[in-house]
Amino acid sequence: LRTGFPEVIWGQGKTTNQIAQIIEVMRSRSVSERESRNPVVMATRIEPEVYSELQLKIPDLKYYASARICALVPPQLEPQYHGTISIISAGTADLPVAEEAAITAELCGFGVKRLWDVGVAGIHRLLSNRHVLTEANVLIVVAGMEGALASVVAGLADCPVIAVPTSIGYGASFGGLAPLLTMLNSCAAGVGVVNIDNGFGAAILAGQILRTADKLSNSGFKQD
Amino acid sequence: LRTGFPEVIWGQGKTTNQIAQIIEVMRSRSVSERESRNPVVMATRIEPEVYSELQLKIPDLKYYASARICALVPPQLEPQYHGTISIISAGTADLPVAEEAAITAELCGFGVKRLWDVGVAGIHRLLSNRHVLTEANVLIVVAGMEGALASVVAGLADCPVIAVPTSIGYGASFGGLAPLLTMLNSCAAGVGVVNIDNGFGAAILAGQILRTADKLSNSGFKQD
Amino acid sequence: LRTGFPEVIWGQGKTTNQIAQIIEVMRSRSVSERESRNPVVMATRIEPEVYSELQLKIPDLKYYASARICALVPPQLEPQYHGTISIISAGTADLPVAEEAAITAELCGFGVKRLWDVGVAGIHRLLSNRHVLTEANVLIVVAGMEGALASVVAGLADCPVIAVPTSIGYGASFGGLAPLLTMLNSCAAGVGVVNIDNGFGAAILAGQILRTADKLSNSGFKQD
Amino acid sequence: LRTGFPEVIWGQGKTTNQIAQIIEVMRSRSVSERESRNPVVMATRIEPEVYSELQLKIPDLKYYASARICALVPPQLEPQYHGTISIISAGTADLPVAEEAAITAELCGFGVKRLWDVGVAGIHRLLSNRHVLTEANVLIVVAGMEGALASVVAGLADCPVIAVPTSIGYGASFGGLAPLLTMLNSCAAGVGVVNIDNGFGAAILAGQILRTADKLSNSGFKQD
Amino acid sequence: LRTGFPEVIWGQGKTTNQIAQIIEVMRSRSVSERESRNPVVMATRIEPEVYSELQLKIPDLKYYASARICALVPPQLEPQYHGTISIISAGTADLPVAEEAAITAELCGFGVKRLWDVGVAGIHRLLSNRHVLTEANVLIVVAGMEGALASVVAGLADCPVIAVPTSIGYGASFGGLAPLLTMLNSCAAGVGVVNIDNGFGAAILAGQILRTADKLSNSGFKQD
Amino acid sequence: LRTGFPEVIWGQGKTTNQIAQIIEVMRSRSVSERESRNPVVMATRIEPEVYSELQLKIPDLKYYASARICALVPPQLEPQYHGTISIISAGTADLPVAEEAAITAELCGFGVKRLWDVGVAGIHRLLSNRHVLTEANVLIVVAGMEGALASVVAGLADCPVIAVPTSIGYGASFGGLAPLLTMLNSCAAGVGVVNIDNGFGAAILAGQILRTADKLSNSGFKQD
Amino acid sequence: LRTGFPEVIWGQGKTTNQIAQIIEVMRSRSVSERESRNPVVMATRIEPEVYSELQLKIPDLKYYASARICALVPPQLEPQYHGTISIISAGTADLPVAEEAAITAELCGFGVKRLWDVGVAGIHRLLSNRHVLTEANVLIVVAGMEGALASVVAGLADCPVIAVPTSIGYGASFGGLAPLLTMLNSCAAGVGVVNIDNGFGAAILAGQILRTADKLSNSGFKQD
Amino acid sequence: LRTGFPEVIWGQGKTTNQIAQIIEVMRSRSVSERESRNPVVMATRIEPEVYSELQLKIPDLKYYASARICALVPPQLEPQYHGTISIISAGTADLPVAEEAAITAELCGFGVKRLWDVGVAGIHRLLSNRHVLTEANVLIVVAGMEGALASVVAGLADCPVIAVPTSIGYGASFGGLAPLLTMLNSCAAGVGVVNIDNGFGAAILAGQILRTADKLSNSGFKQD
Ligand SMILES: Nc1ncnc2c1ncn2[C@@H]1O[C@H](COP(=O)(O)O)[C@@H](O)[C@H]1O
Ligand SMILES: Nc1ncnc2c1ncn2[C@@H]1O[C@H](COP(=O)(O)O)[C@@H](O)[C@H]1O
Ligand SMILES: Nc1ncnc2c1ncn2[C@@H]1O[C@H](COP(=O)(O)O)[C@@H](O)[C@H]1O
Ligand SMILES: Nc1ncnc2c1ncn2[C@@H]1O[C@H](COP(=O)(O)O)[C@@H](O)[C@H]1O
Ligand SMILES: [Mg+2]
Ligand SMILES: [Mg+2]
Ligand SMILES: [Mg+2]
Ligand SMILES: [Mg+2]
Ligand SMILES: [Mg+2]
Ligand SMILES: [Mg+2]
Ligand SMILES: [Mg+2]
Ligand SMILES: [Mg+2]
């Protein structure tokens, strides 16, 4: 991955042994390289049973159940960049994907605000939380079914919006195709879409956006 | 078609001669049958050039350009049923489909309210017209691109909602597939979807809904 | 959901604990608000095993096995609106979806008539029950395989028709895509389509249609 | 093609010159071979303008405009096989495909009965012509939009049914995909489906079916 | 189903109890009606475990394991119609579908010839069995993967060809879509296609074809 | 659109008259509101012939032919934000989309660097321009055919990457579906995808990202 | 492109001016570089009208009409590699793609054998030309409609087979998707598939295969 | 299969008994025919549990776990042809498909070089192994997710490239459709694509390519 981000393992389709081994290799590499300012090692798509086995081999491995992520984390994990990633989700069933985004962002050193269960069927809940949208530096919108939330949020917000379609739904949702197309065709401009259920990817993109701000500032552009 | 609705010709893929001939056949049938309380004859999907030719053959044929509909209409055409069909559209380019719905409904004897250009990218315009939603007896929502408007409207309204996806859009809209899937997966329950660009079908369904109310009332159900 | 409808939980993809908890929250909210004229709480897509566990926690929870719905229901549940929702299904395997529509409608306070197993392969069965179609105020048609029943019914009936494609079939049915497309392209106008297997959504839309009549009457339109 | 059938050219995507040349080659081959009992040469998918040019080069070439077929035909063309192919179509716009089937069958030496415009939206027209179905030896059903006619016919008839989906329709018809899937998933068993708009192929299959009877009889099976 | 064919139950998605019950209902109906010349009752898509349970309830129920069909059959089951249905399959894995066609045809009273494992990858095996093709009265071709066998057979044979795509394959076979499209686009005319894996439907169509011959003969057409 | 961005018209599917009228309305609104720091009015998807007509009505309207954009622009148009948007395209045919992104970004007040024709078939051209990637603050990657460029760039760069699939290609490109899927499945994390051919949307998203830096700086976060 | 192959321009979507300019640039580059052993410059997808204009600017530009290719060719163009590329096509309409492959291969310095119009509907024509298959060093199979020819050829031949699906067909051919899937699922192993209508790509791959042989021989592997 | 290749069984969807039986039949046939220069018998898609059972029946059966292949192999298995097949894979999860290709090629008597885990997200790993590409005689590229590796490799290499898309990925990968389309649309010419996950087919095609060189040499073409 990119400089300064944690080492990440995609857990899906790997055996417990493989995952454990890669985690330890990454841990030692992080340590030896030293220069890493964020010696976090994380794995996504880890089911509870897999974590139970991993924990026996790596006792200091932490588990974020709702995000299905496990990680080696330093004692205190605090935001290392300015700005906040606000994550908004439509329904209860979208939670695992939304949390994958949230925990990934936090493990990468970013500040996160969560706003769950504000689907457009009851739009007043979203509207009464408009400050979350207006105060955000970057927004991640997680929604399944028809995925309309992304368009509505992008219409209300004035910052970059990252849309994550989820596979939540049935029938003509076709495994997340419906919200994916919705988000790609958003009538509100300025929405970047990631793969279905890809909370991880959304967090990395959001992180890159906040780091861009950091770098631009560091290069002194506000001196003039 | 059903009792009491006008005679309708689907103009697409028919020659001008065929259309003119069917119109005259239908006119004479309407006249001879007499009992028809709505002797309207209409044709949908009529391009301006086709109308120019039709007009030469049938001078009293009226044209509704934005709806691409032409019709034989009685001198005064007034609502013959109680209640109102409110039609809401997302963007300027959806107008032809929205007007197809509106003119069809009016020719069928229903009162129509129009609310154009209230797409979710600028949701305040929709919200500042909430009375249109709350006062409606039936709602028709016409939207292309991602079609998110239908979900938002269904979440705000408390009446039957008919959703019409349009083929307006490009790329991953796939000719209207995107808003079609959006509307079918609406997280707000109680939305009935018709074919892409089918303003006509939406108006007929809306009309049936208002006639149901009429019939139920006529059968005296409020006497008790 | 909309005013006057029951509180509804979409059971699919939720744990038994989550469902039990939401039911109790909704029960207390219904009670405290009081003004609710229909203090029903219901959950759809509940498999028998899930109900077995739920019942231990909520002894007064009722189960409608064929509809996969469980609900808290008042002692006597009687129609609270005028008119009838007639539900027609094509084959034995479509029953769960048809019953999901029927039970939902009844729990929402509507009168329901059922006509099962009248697929178009033996159209005489449908034709010898034509009175069900002509007497209906709203029709829900549930069909899998090729879904042709919706077109035939819409051609015979003179009231709003709601079509529910089901995932029953195999091969080129593609999980319900075949009947979905059939229903969207119905050559008989005035058919509103809901998502594949969405008996619940069909019932809500049908309910809204019957309530429209009620509201129009209450607003005194028949006085003149 | 098979023994005893006419020589056929698929006109689509060929130049007028190519078509004219192939027709003459086939004519001379037919003549020289002599033994052919059906010296017909035909070309399908011929637009009127193409025929105008062909006629200049081959004055005795006949044109069947509604079927878009041109052919060299012997002075009197009479059925050469027992039995009848009954062809049923749903809407006016399906006519070219239905006629392609009808003219092909006649040029191949089969007796044809036509029943046009009996779509399921007005099923009474089909039912009042039930004798066409019950008297048929083979049925060809031509329908676009949702294609439900094939299932209804197969449920009523007691003979082989060949279903031809057409590209007539719009939106979610997806160029004929909707009626194609409908016909493949027909809940009435015993329906064979051909390609979208393939009236020609349906006629050839129907012809083979009638010839099977002829051959079985000739092989003396009724002697016992 | 149609006159003279057995009563058939589609076993897929039915419980053992439901199947057992329907079989007994059909048996008594067959007996009471008497006029049935073929008192066979059959059920398709019956897995071995389901049959084990059914057998306990209906001891005289016979099982055709490779066809996944169980049936009540009269002591001797002999062809009742003239002519033969020849069934050709491409690969070993297509066997269940090919046998579903074969057993269905036999239970319906037709003579069947089987030619298994003659896929086009080794076309010599097909060519050295050409007599099967030339002697056939009707052909059923069963093939998965790319389904090319149907085109080749139709090119060699001179009788009606029914093509059955199977879901055998992987990857870009997309559950049988590949052979389905192959068969619909067959460059050899006169192929009727049924649904993916629908051996049953192919047999019924083939049976109708042979019965057409029978009826035409009985109506005395060979007297002249 | 969002605060501080120009007024934008989507030209596709609008008549010349409609476009001219909207431009003038927007011009007067911009002037009257005054507070706008960027009084640019622009229209996308304008073909040369349309511009020829527009120019007659609005003489000061400028045309960017390769981008198919026309705009009212202030005398000098200079970057108003810090940082640079680097735009990379794969092939010559992708140019219109890449320029749509570039001109949009410039009209919005952002600095732009262009790197054209660096498709992965000749990856050395991309590699010898690596400084463009490493110096970028935001990257827009425009590619048709298989769209592999986005993954390669995202793997090399350390900033947010916005991927724009184009409809350039043929056959199994399916109008841009191929590069769209490629970009959504990018094995390099942190890629946000916009609709096929949507250069405009990519530029707006990139602009939002650079403005995030500006805002964060303004809010004084670097003071500490 | 690769070493030793001609310079190639993809003509589709380029203006005549652009094409003429690129040809001249490539000509001078070829000349100046000298070391090129094959100073051919070619452009594919050139319609006749485009060539007419090009010829005015570049008089020595040659046109291969059936292949839609134009090229600068040295006085005598002779095979420069051992072995032969045999190209087989199914129908007349596939000719342009088959010739694109043939002319490309010849311009690249390879010997080509053509076998046209041997579709599987009349498999005897293919079988009576079996020597073409058995003598080939590489085979290119070009077929539209259902594309079955590739499987049959691969089953008969004992050399690498490159399959080119074409967009020839209609209806469920879906622009070449049908033969594409057929070829990808070929039951005969060892078939490499290129994009729909991509005769050019097939020729390049075939050329690489013959060059591999050349290189292996040159590296002296037959000395032992 | 073709002359000189091993006998191969496609294990998927066959019972252990069927596989064991076919292996033994093939072994005896190989022995009796004698002339076979490569008496290898192999089966693909064999899960570990299946092998455990097979081993009991056929003790000398060898298992290649990572390739899911089992085989009867001669004591020493050495390359029998000149040249090398280099196999390149993108990610850890693509290993089973890559090994299926590798082991198949080795069992067929070809020399194999492996280069694993060189996905384009970290393109430096591929670039620092460029010698593998430049030294290869034939390349097989195995990649899932977006499959971009194939285009990059084809752009760098100068030999035939065979691309194998894998089903590794999720969401909009649609079971391997994404990399399949990527590879078919490769902007680098000369890539032949096989079915999703079809490592076996890629190896056979690669083998045919190397054998072409052998045959051309044997036919003496280097004598001159
Ligand atoms: N949940 C996820 N979704 C998509 N990509 C992921 C996910 N988790 C990890 N990755 C990516 O996968 C890479 C590791 O893949 P692997 O080498 O297979 O473990 C990481 O560098 C990430 O870019
Ligand atoms: N725009 C439309 N979209 C869908 N259906 C229509 C439309 N206009 C008319 N129809 C239907 O088409 C029928 C007439 O079709 P036809 O007989 O082909 O003229 C009418 O009865 C309507 O049900
Ligand atoms: N394997 C099968 N595939 C398709 N249709 C079948 C099959 N088996 C039975 N059927 C049809 O299903 C009908 C019975 O359906 P059911 O009433 O659900 O048992 C029969 O009349 C047949 O038309
Ligand atoms: N007919 C064709 N189909 C696919 N690719 C082609 C074709 N003709 C040329 N190409 C490729 O397109 C490249 C040139 O593209 P361009 O720079 O746009 O002219 C060549 O190097 C070829 O690889
Ligand atoms: Mg906004
Ligand atoms: Mg509502
Ligand atoms: Mg009706
Ligand atoms: Mg019947
Ligand atoms: Mg034949
Ligand atoms: Mg990077
Ligand atoms: Mg072979
Ligand atoms: Mg190369």
C-alpha cells in the first residue's frame, strides 16, 4: 500500500494459517523498517470463527467484530491527520460495510464521525442531522437497496463524497448492482464510487483526500 | 382499453396512414356506440413531422407537442373524477415523459397538478413544495439518471406512488436500467413501477386508482 | 412507515436478538404514542427456526407460517377500511409471496380475498373465477416462471393491478428476472410492478390505494 | 437447407448485387438438378428499396411486402403436405415477423391459417377464436412486448407450439429479451422457442413437424 | 397437462409431504376418470433422499435415479405412438437432463433411442452414429458448456430438432446462458429451444410432434 | 451546483434555443448575486454545429472544441486554489473525455496538468513520466478499451485517484462496461470511479478534493 | 507494437486528416529507423469513402476493400516466416472480419490460407476440407451467429486455435455476445478467444505464435 | 484430446467412483495402445477429500494439492518439448488457477517457469522481473479482480500471451466477468483469452503453441 498507511491483508479466501503467517511477517517488517510512522497491521473480512483461531496464535490481535477486521494496534491510536471523515449509512444491514470503512479509517490515523440509519425513506432523520454533512471534510455514504442516499447527500454537502453500494437487498438488487448503478448515475456531481461492499477502499480514498490537504499545507501554500 | 377510458393508439412504429385510418375508425365507433361518456381518441409517441401530415387528413386533430400526443377532444375537457393526480419530475430532459403522463391523465378526465425539475441534487426545491406531496391523492414520479427521486418522494408522501424511470442519462444508465432498478428496490414501501419512459401507463394506473375511490364511494360505503 | 400502518421489521439478515429487541421497542412506542389506531407490530421474512426462538422471548408473538411473518396483533383484527384487496397467484410455489401480501394487508386493516393456483397454463380456472377480478377494488397478481398471469388479469380487470414477480422457476428465469421483465412490459396498461418476491410492498401499495378512496370520501367529495 | 425445402438467402447485410447473383445461381442449380420437387428460390429481410432494384434485374421476382420476402415462385403454389400451420400474432407491430413465418411456410408448400391481433390484453378475441387453436396441427405464436400470448396459447392448445419473440416494445423489453425469457419460462410445457424476430426459423421447424407425419405415414405405420 | 399425457408434478421446492399428497390425489383422479388411456403419475426433480421418504408412504412408487423422476407406472409400459424420439447428449454431466427427457418420453408412451457422449470436441463419434440422426422422427439435443452440438445435429438431420441447454459448465457459461444463446442463434434453421435443464419440456414437445403425425394419419389423410 | 463552482448546463438532449436561454438567465443571475467569486457559465456536450448557432446569439461565448464545452469566461481565468489536478489519458480516442475534465477543472479555477496517450500497452511512456504521478495532488485517469491504466496509476501514485471509464472500444467493451468494471475492481485501493465518459463529474470531484485542503488550512489547522 | 510487426493505426473514430497525418509520420519514422525489416504502415477499419479521401493525399496508399484495411506496402510482399496461418470462416457476412485477419497477417509477413463459408449447418463442406485443418500451423476461426464452428474445428485440428466471434447475427446474438460465450466455453480445449470482430488481434496473436517457432529454431534447439 | 497429450478427466460434478473408474479405464487404454509417448492420466478440479478417497482405490495416484489435480505419472517426468511456458499470476488467491495451468503444462511434457504475486498494484515487482517476460516463449497470465495484469504483460512481452481471468474478487467482479472483459478488450494486441478459472485450457493452448515450433522444425524448415 501507500506510504504511511498500515499493512493490510484481504482475509477473504485465505486460510487461518495463511493470515496468521502474513500478519507476523508484516509485524516484523514494520518493526525492522522503523521509519513507519503507523506500525499498524490489519486484516479485513475476518469472520468471528476465524478470529477465534487467530487469537490463539497471536494473543495481542484485536478484533472489531462489527467491521469484521482484526488488527495489531499500538497502545494508543489517535488521529494523526487534520480533518474528519464522516460516514453515513442508510440501514441497519449496511452496518458491517460502514464499520469496515470507519475502523479502517481510524486504524489509518484519521478522525471519524458516524451517522447510522438515515435512509431516504425517512428523510427527516437525515435533514435533522444536516450539520454532519456541512461540517464534514470528506463524506462516505454507505447504502444498499436502491442506494438513493448518495445522491441526496451529495446534493446537500459541499465536500468530496465517496459512495459505497452494498449487497443488502434482494430480487432486482442483483447483489448490489442496483445501488452501484444508482451511485454511478448520481444527478449530483462530484461522487466517486467504489466496489460493492468495499468499505475498506472508501476509507483509503477518504484518507488520501485528507492527506492531500496535509501535504498541500506542509508545502507552505498558506504562507502567501 | 378499460371502460370509460379513451381509445388509445400506440403511434410508435406505425405509418402516418395507418395512424390516420385507426383514428377515424375509432372516432366513428365512439360515435356509434354513444354510451361512451368520454369520446376522446388519442395517439401517443407522435413526432411533430408525423402530426404535420396527420393534420392535413384530420383537421380537428389537436397536438400536445411536449407530450408527443395527438387527440380528438371534445370542446371542453374537464375533470370527470374526484381527486388529483400530482406528477413530479426530476429534470428538464424528463419532460416529454412527464407530459405524456399529464396529458394522458387529462384526456382520461382526471385533474392534474405538475411539479417539474425537483431532482434530488437540489432537494430544497422538493422540500419547499412538500404541500404538493401531502395534498396529492396519487403521485407519479418521473426520473431518469439514477431515479432517486422516487424513493425520496415515497418517503415523504402518504398516498400511492407510481414511479416512471426514463431513458435520460448516459453510460452506466444503460438506457434507463439504472433508474428502473432504483425504483424497484425503493427502500420506501408502496411504490409501483412501470416500464422505462412509460408516462402513458403511469397515467392509466393513476386513473384506475382514482376511479376505485369513485366506485367505492358510489357504492355508498360512507352511509354507515 | 406511513401514518396508520403497522410498524414493520424486515427480518432478513437480522439476528434473532436484534429482531426481538426491535419488536419490544416498537411495542412500547406504539403504546406510549396511543394515537395509533392500529397498534400492530410485524416482522417479515422470518424462518420457522427464527420464530421458535423469538417465541421464547415474546410469548404473545403470533406466527403466520406460510407468509413467514410474525406479529403482535390486537385480540380481534378486523378490516378498518372499505373495499377489498384481491390477491391472485399462479402456482403452488408462489404461495409464500402471495401469503406475505395477504397477511400484510390483513395486519394493516384491509379485507383480503385469495385466489390461488390460477396460472395461465390452465386458463379456464382463472376464467371460471372472473367474478373475483370484476368484483375487486385492487388486484395483486403474484407469479413466477414467465409471469404471464399479470397481463391476462390486467386485460380482464377494471381496477388497479399490482404485479409481484417471484423467484420461482429455474434456468432462464434468472432469479425472477423473467417475470419481472414480463410484468414491466405488460401489453395491458395500468400495471404497477414491485420488486421480485416483494409481497409486502405490494400489500402496502394496495393499502394506500384503498386509503385514497377513504380520504377522498372523508373530504366530503360526494356531498355535491 | 434440408431436402425438399426451397433455397433460401438471408438478405440482411448483403448488397443488392450479391442477392441478385445468388438468386440466379440458385435458380439455375434448381433447374439443372430437376429432381427438386419445389423449385422455389426465396430471400428474407428484403426492404422495399432493395426489391425495387432487384426487380429490374430479375423481372419475374415476386415481392411479399409485409413479410419482407422476395421469391421466384412456380405459376401455381399449392400446399404439398397434409395438415395446417396456424400462426397467431399479438399486435399490429408483430405483423412483419408473423408474415415472414406465413409466407415462408407457404413457399415451402404448407397450408397456413392466420390469426392476427389477439394479444392477451383483450383475451376474449383469442377465446372467441379457440377453434383455430383446437383445429391446428402446429401452432406458431408471434408476440413482442411481454410475450405472454405463447403461454396462454400453449395452455389452450393440444399440439406442438413454436414461440417467436419479437423486438417490438421499448424500455425494459431490451430488444426482445423480455418476450424471449417469457417464452423460455412458459409455465405451459411443450413450447419450442426460436430467436427474436425469427419468423423464418419458426416456419422451417413447423414444416419439419408436418413432414414428420408424412414420412411416418409413408413408412406404412398405419397398415396394422 | 394436455389430454393423454400423464399427470406431472414439478418436485422442486415442494416438501416430501406435499409431493406424496399430490401423487395420491392424482392417482385417485386418474382411476375415477377412467377414460385416461395412460394412467401414469410422475414427479420430476426428485432427489434420492426425497424418494427414500416417498417410498415409505407410497410403496409402489418407482424411481428413475439418473433422471431424478419418480412415477406410478402400469405393469407394462409400452410405446403407444408410432415413431421414435432420439435423444443425443454431449457430455457425461448432461446425463441427468438427457435422462429426464428420455424417461418422461417413455412414461408418456413414446419410443426412445439414446445416444450419449457425442460432444463436438470429438465429432467422429457423432459422425459414426449418423444413422441415429437420419432415422430419427424427432431429435432432442442436450448440451451444456457451449452447446454447439445442437447446430451440428440440426445441420445433419432432416427432422424437427429440440435443443436443451444445460447448466453444466463454469465461468462464462453463466449457469447455462452460453449454450442457451448458442442454440437460439443456431445457424441451422428449424431448432426449437426450451429452458435451461428442461429435459421434461423437451420430451413433452417431442411427444406432441409425434402425436400430430398420429392424428393427421387417423384423420385419414393417406386415403387419397 | 455547490458554492463557488460555475453554473453548468448539461447540453445533451437540449435544443439550441433552450441552451442559449439558460445561459443568459444564468449570466444575469451571476451578475445580480455578485458575491460569486467565479462568474463562469458553462455548458457541456456541445457539438460544433450547436456552438455555431449559439455563437450567433451569444457572441462572447467561447468554445473549447476538443472538450465539447462552451462557456462565458472572465477576461483572465487563473487558478484560484492551491494544488494541481493531473489528468492522464490512455489513447487518442479518449481525448474528448479527458479534455472535458481538463477544461471543466480550469473553468472551476483549478490548475491542471495533462499527460495524454500513456496507455498500458506501451507502459514505458507512463513510467518515463512518473514525476507527473508523484507530483500530483489529485489524479484523474481517463481510459477506454479495458481501462487497465487506472489500476497501474493507482499503484504508482500516492494521492487520490479518480477513474473515468470511456465508451471507446468495440465488441465486448459493451459501451464502456468493460473499463467501468475494471476500475471498480481495481486491485490498487483508493480509486473513486465516475460514470462512463463523465469527465465533467471527475473534475468536480477533483475540485472538491483540492478545496478540502483550502478549507482545512483556512480553519487554521496548521497554526499549532 | 512489437518488434518486427508493421506500424498499425486503429482507424475507427479518427478523422481522415488524423489518419493521413499519422500514416506519414509513421512512414518517415520507419524510413529513418531503417533497421525495420518490415517497413509496412497499415490502418484498419477504413471505410471506402475514407479511403477515397486518403488516396488523394497519399497516392501510393493501397486499399484492401473486403478487409477495410489500407496500407503502405513494399513492392513485393512475401512471407518472411515459416509456417502458415489458416483462416476459416463460417458465413458470407463474416468475410470482412476474416479478411481483416488475413490481410493483417499477410502485411505482417506471414503465409495465409483461406477457407471461407464452411459453417456447421453444412458440416460436410468443412469435413471435405479437413486437410486445411490438419496441415495448418495455426488456425483462426471466424464465426458469428452461434459461433459453433470454433469448437468443431478445435476438435478436429491439432494446432493452436484462435477464435474470433463476429457481430453477425440478430436478436439473441446481442451484438456478438452469443458466439463470444460459445467460444469461451468451447468443450474442445486449447482455444484462445479475442474480442468480437477483432480479426486484427487474431492475426497478431497467430503471427506471434509462428514467430515463437522461428525463434526457438534459431536458438538452435534442433542441434541435438 | 489431441495426439500426444495426456488423457484428462474434468473432475467437477463427477462422483469419486466415476472418477476412479475412468482413471483405470484410461490407464489400461494407454498401456494397450503403447504408441502413446506420454502415458499420463490426469483429473482436474479434485478437492482434497475426493483425493483421500481416490487414493484408497488407486494407491499410485499422485496429488498436486495447490492445483487440485491428481494424476498417474511415470517415474520421471521431464520436459519433452523445447521452449518454456512462463506463468504469471497477480495475487495469492489466484494461485489454484495458476497452479492448474502449471501442473497441467508439466504433466503434458512442457517446461514451466512460475512468477507469482506480481499484480499491477505494485508494478515494480513485475518490472524487476522483466527478464521472465522477455525470455518467455509463451506467457500465461492469471489474474482476478480487474485483470489489468494481462494488458501490462502483453505490452511488455514479445511472444504469444494467453490470459486467464479468475473468479477471485467480489461485488462488481460478477464471478470473473470483470477480468474477462478486461482481457478481451486488452489495448495490447495479441492476447488470447480462455474461460474464467480455466488454467487447464490455457496450458493446453500454450502447449499447442510450443508443439507448433517443434513440428515446423521437424518438417525441416531450417534446412535452407
Ligand atoms: N475489504 C477489502 N476490499 C478490497 N480490497 C481490500 C480489502 N482488504 C484489503 N484489500 C486490498 O487487498 C490488498 C491485500 O491483498 P492480499 O495480498 O490478497 O492480502 C491490500 O493491499 C488492499 O489493497
Ligand atoms: N406510450 C405508451 N406506452 C405503453 N403503452 C401504450 C402507450 N400508448 C398506448 N399504449 C397501449 O397500447 C395500446 C394500443 O396499442 P396499438 O393497438 O398497437 O395501437 C393501448 O390500448 C394502450 O394500452
Ligand atoms: N422438470 C420440469 N421442468 C419444467 N416444468 C415441469 C417440470 N416438471 C413438471 N413441470 C411442469 O410443472 C407442472 C406441474 O407443476 P406443479 O403444479 O407446481 O407441480 C406440470 O404440469 C408440468 O407442466
Ligand atoms: N481493428 C483493430 N482492432 C483492435 N485493435 C486494433 C485494430 N487496429 C489497430 N489496433 C490496435 O490499435 C493500436 C493503434 O491505436 P491508435 O494509436 O488509436 O491508432 C495498434 O497498435 C493496434 O494494437
Ligand atoms: Mg453538494
Ligand atoms: Mg410515504
Ligand atoms: Mg383491464
Ligand atoms: Mg396445451
Ligand atoms: Mg438438418
Ligand atoms: Mg498508490
Ligand atoms: Mg484438436
Ligand atoms: Mg508485447
